Amino acid sequence: MKKTIDFILLRKEAYLFDTKLYIAKAFVTVLTAYTVGQRLPLVQKDMISILFGLMMTLEPVTVTGIRSGMNQIIATFLGALATTVIITIFGINLITVALSVSATLLLCLKINWREVSPVAIFTSIYMTQYVQYTAKGEASELQTFLLRILALGFGVCIAILYNFLFSIFFYQRMEKKRITHLYEAIAGHMKHIKAGLEDNQVSIFYREKEDISATFHGIDWLMSLLHDKEKEEKLKRKISPKTRYQEIVTFKKMLFCLRNITHLIYDILYLLTNDTLVLDAKERKLIAGILERFINECSGMSLYYEKGIIHHTVPDQFSEKIIRTDNRIENDLAGIKDMLKRLKVMQI
């Protein structure tokens, strides 16, 4: 029964990332866009662009949503430009459809070789498959493009409106929930290292070296959101003196500490997978004991940001030397301890 319930319900990570709120916002936003769009003679012809653009613009931070919407509109111009030139000269056929997509890919990669905009690709396909016709029954690239851009713009505007409304009334604990997740992720890495030391299983360290990249990605993703949130709070300060600007700045400082801790954990993993470093049973036990204290601290901080429960402190000093011939792991552990102390001082 429990397995069935767990399968149906969302995981804890979904709660920490406000997934339920995201689903509720998507429902209300789509409902609004579809209801209003059906009453507008022109854009009602292209509900696909409305809903597609809307869903890609929904973000927890208004500034992030605005940037996403603008990127979609720019990408639409790129896809439409490349496709219009080709089909105006050669018409629409199996060669030009493929050529339009390829030309759009080339244009996107010339601008940013690291990524290709799915919106630009969608537009290049749209321009050849969702063609609009004039009153005389002639294919019109201009009308096709205008319908695409108007429908997309309408969906983006609706999404930005709801991003703004939800940012006012909800998402007040967004940063704390994400910080909670990062503390749990970092504690998880240290638990696995501790288990590897206790069981003398080097394979665990290799696996953690791969898995820790997800934590780095999570920190960078949250930092990006906080940058946008900081801009948003600066704008709010022009309207009202009561903003969360200073709190957002503190959260950014906390993320720098968490990033440093993650780097130090990675360095420990690097050393533990290095054949030149051999630890005896006593040394492994000492390191595992220190990690246990750090795990308890991270779990306590996680509990604090999730439920407001006060946690204990990190011991000021290590009781004895860890490594006889190489103190790099000891330095890494000392660095983690220092970062945890700083995080406690910044506790919000």
C-alpha cells in the first residue's frame, strides 16, 4: 500500500521545488489563456503557439520569465527569417522543409555555438506546416509569421502576468526550500563517503565523483534564480521600502559557502580515488567520525530551513590529526567546518 501511495504522490524533492504550486499556476494560466484566446479572432487560430509559449515562460521569478519570453520572441524571428527567405525563393517542398530547419540550426549555432533554440526550430517547421492563406487562396509567409508572433506574444504576456501575481502571493519560502534541498544533497554525499570509508569500498567514491555534478548544477541554477530575484527586489524597492532584497543577498552568500563545501567534498573524493593515498583503518575511522558530525550539522540546517527547528553547532576543533603523511584531506575537512560555521552566522 505504501509503495502505491509513494508512486502516486510526489517525492519530497518535488515539495522543495514547489512542484504543486507550479502545477496549480500552469492550470490557472492555461485556463486563462485558452478562455481569452478563444475570444480573439486572430490568435484563436493558433492555440498551439499560445500554450507552448506560455508554458515555456512560467517561472518562479518574474524577471526570469520575462527573459525567457524575450528569448522565445527573438528565436521566433530567427526561425521565421531563415525559413521565409528559403520558401519565398524556392516554395514549400520536401527539400525546402529540410533546408529551412538546417538553415535555422546554422543561424542559431553562429549566434551561440553551445546551444540550439527549440523555439527557433519549432518556428522553422511551423512556417512550412501551418501556412496561412490570403483571401485569394495564396500562401502568405507574412500572415503566417504575424499569426505566430502574435499568438506567441499573447501566451508570453499571460505567463508573465501570472509569474508576477504568484511571486507576490506565493514563493515566499522558495529560497529556503531550495537551500534545504542543497543541504540534504551535500549531507547525502558525505554519507556515501562515510560509508565508503567504513566499508573500505573505493567504488563508492568513484560513483560519488559522478553524482556530485548534479549538486553543482543545482547550486548554479539557484544562483541564477537569485540573481534575477535580486533584480526584481530592486525594482520593488522603488515602489515600496519593504522588500526582501537584503535577504536575497544573504542567500547568495550562503550559496557561495555551499559551493565551496561541494568543491571541498569533490577534492576529498579525488584524493580517496588516488592510488598514491592509502589510509589505514584508524585514519578512515577518524575521517568518518568527522564526516558524521558534518552530516548531523547539514541535516540540522536542512531541518531548520524546512521546519524552523534549531540545530546544534559544529565542534571548533578536530581532536587529533587525521593523516600522518598528507594533510590535504585534513585541510579540506577544516575548510568544510569553517564554511558550516559561516553558514550558521548567516542563518536566516
